[in-house]
Amino acid sequence: MNFADLKGITVLYAEDDPVMRQYVSFGLGLHVGTIVTAEDGAQALEMARKSRPDLVVTDIRMPNMDGLALTQALNDEFPDLPVIICTAFSETSYLIKAIELGVSAYVPKPIDKEKILAAIDRVSRPILQRRELERLKQERVKSWGIVFGSSPAMRAVADRLADTADSDFSILLQGEPGSGKSTLATLIHGMSRRQKRPLIAIDAQARDCEQLEAELFGTPPGRGRPSAAPNLGMLASGNGATLLLDSPEALPLALQTRLLRVIEEKSFTPAGSLSPVPCDLRILAATSADLAAEVRGGRFREDLFIQISDTVIPIPSLRERAEDVGHIAHRLLCEAAADLEIPCPELPPESLALLTAYRWPGNCRQLRQVLRRSLLVNRDVISSQTLKRLLSAAPVPRALPLANLNLAELERWAVGEALAATGGRKMEAARMLGVSYNTFKDKLARYGIQR
């Protein structure tokens, strides 16, 4: 008979007959991790309080406190502790009471080793499964810590994600540009049950509506290519995949509607086709915008927002977790060195202090760029002088004009500063301000800003 690995299980065995107690405990000790014995129910209850076993095996007829009274007491103090009753099946009244108490299993007397092990194996499997899930959760938390650090803010993020990474729950990651949302989404996919299927990433701000629709749903035959080579779109191979929506607020409403239908119906019909294609997707979304505000403004569908936000995870900015900067800097520096095929340089305390004290408006993306540039200058040791020069060259916004300022003027100033900081790149400026591309274009038109 094949049993689960019970070496991590602790069993409390209560039996008043010393010969039987020694015989059964010896046999069980060959298979389970720890055996704790008691000669009656009262002693067993005290041992349960001290040793906190994973399950209890008890005889029914014992002095001081019998097996049923013990089971009732254990139910009161440890409601999740499973109990296995050893009984002669002729004891009908005892069996009925045991059923009422919700015992986990019964073993007939005289006790057969295979039968009692089979009962312990059956009762222990859920316990072992819970432990394995907890172990995997801790591994995920540790893996995320390797990438993002272990500050309290990021540990809270990791704990929340560990509960949902391996599920089909949709996850909405919200945070400033460069805070690591896309990297985190890639890690989530790699730790999910869909890890062997593709991760389909769509940046909604980088394409116009027609391009997005063609990429996702394909284009009909005859539009610039032979009909023998139809383009069915990325979603045609997406059944069972994960779809990462980067900046979903930039999706046009018509495309939002079509994507919602795909999520709900788990299928779609490619452009130019009459046959639907299965498309069961797990949705991850990453945004720096307030999607709830986009919904209230009528720019984002509420039903799609609900579909992509089973879990909403705020990602803290780098300046909110300064204690992680050193850890992340070392990792990024080693990645950059590996890219250049050189040894990872040293990051001395004065350089690390400089990086930790900086505010990092561009978050992890800016930190990565600074370290890569510094590596081109310092191959062995990253000097604080090099870092000071690189950080002083970072764009600094002009002073806010406070005279006669009203809300409209403040918004106009913010739009202009975002454009200046991004070199006139409207999509990047919209990201910086945490609004959708369409909203940003509306503000440009409203304030007559031509760039």
C-alpha cells in the first residue's frame, strides 16, 4: 500500500492498555515523524495542549476520560484537530455519538497496522497539502524579495500576491511609472498555473486603436498580404494564456467592449473569420492611472474594470521603501555587468548611501539607467563622484509659479512640465501624470498647448 510521506506528521495516540499502546506506537513510529502517547483521555488532552499534534488516534473505552469525552474536549479547544477513533463496531451507541462529534475516521479493533496507517494517511493528506501550499507561498514571497527587496511595504505586496499568483484571479497593479509593475507581472505569470502558456503583453499607450485591434484580433485576408497567410491576431494562440494589459486606460471604448466580451465568453472570432476561437485568459493589468476615476469620468467601462480587478495591489514607489534601494541596486548592477560580460563591480558604502538618499522620481527604471551609465565609467568600483554627476544631470522640474495660482493654471503648468520632462513625448507625459493618453490629449486641446 502506498502512503504519503508522513515524516512531518505528529500523532497523539491514547490507549489505556500498555501492551497495545507500545505495540501500536512502535509500528506507527516507523512511518510517522513523531508519536506522543497517553494512557487515558485526561492525559491525552494535556499532551495535546503541550505538543500540538497534527492528529489524534484514541481508543473509546478508557478510564478518567474516555475517547468520546476526549473528542468533545478537543473539538472545543482545537476545532481543526482531526480525531481517529479505534473501536469495536459492536459498540453501536458509541459509534453514533462519535458520528455526532464529527470524528475523521474509524479503525476497527483489534487494530491492524495497514488499516490504521491507511486512516492516518487519508486524514493527513489535507494537512500535508496545506503545508505544501504554505511552503510554496513562502518561496514566492522570498522570490519577490530577491527582485524587489524585503521592506515592510514590499513584504505586504508579496504576501497579497502569494495568495493569488497561482489562481486565475485577475490582478490590477497600480503604481508610479518605473516602479516595477511589468516586472512583477512577469514574475506572477512565471509562478502561476499558466506559466507554460504564453504571456501576451499589450501596451495600450504605444499603439493607436486600429493597430491594437489588428494585433489582438487579426486582420481580414487580402489586406496587404496573401489570403493564404491570414493574420488571426495574438489572441488566437492565447487559450490558457495570461494577458498583460499595460496602461489599460488608454484602450478606446470600442476596444474595451470587445475585450470584455472575450473575457466573459472565453472565445472570440478573428477578423475575416466565421468560426470562434477558444480564448480563456487570465488578466494582469498594470497602470499608473486611477482607473476608478477613469470609470467615473466615463472613459473606462465599469464592467471591464470589475473584470480586471479581482485583486488591486498598490505598488509603493522607490522613495517609499528606501531600505530596498541597496538590495535592488546590487541586483540591477550585477544584471548590467552580466550584460557586458564583466564581473559585478563593488558598490561602496558612500555610493550606496548616496543612492539610498536620492528620491528617485523615475523609480526602479531611473535607478537601472543610472547604474548602467555608471558601469560604463567605473568597471571595478562604482564611485560616489560618478553617481553625483549622473544624479545632478537628471531633469529637475522648474519651480511652481505660486502667484495668483488657481486649479486650472496648476493643471496647465503640470501638463507643460510633463511634456518638457519627456522631450515632448505625449504618451510618456500622460504616464508621468497618471492619466490616460486620451485624457492627456483633451487637456492639451483645452489649454491650447501645441507640442
